[in-house]
Amino acid sequence: MNERPCTACELLAGRRNVPGGVVWRGGGLALHALDGPCPIPGWLVLTAERHCRALHDLDAGTTAQLGPIAQRVAVAQRDVL
């Protein structure tokens, strides 16, 4: 059985383009826009830089970064949108 490549992994490796590209990288995480049309202005995806299927796959360091980074992004979106 052939599995489709992971969209996030493809985007972060530069093998697939997304409008706006990767907006930010750091702390084991990356921020990018959706891969395709989105009805919600400013919608972004915060994902791990290494392949993870779910939150339980993140290491402790990346997990510790997740909340603070998500909060910073939400504040920036509130201020701009």
C-alpha cells in the first residue's frame, strides 16, 4: 500500500509550495498558510519541523514551545486582522 507523502513534511522540505511560504521557523516548529484556498483570512498552521502524526509524538522541548508560540501568533493575528 502506497501512503501519500505528508503535506507538512513536503512543505517544510520545499518540495511543495504554499501561498506565502513558510512564515516562521523556530523551537522545532514552523508556521505556514494552508495549502489551498481558505475562507478564513489569516488562517495559519503551526506544525512540527519533524514528522509527527499527533501531539503525543512531539518531544518535550517542542511541546514546551508550542503554547508560547501559538499565543504569540494569536496576539499578532488579533492585532493585524
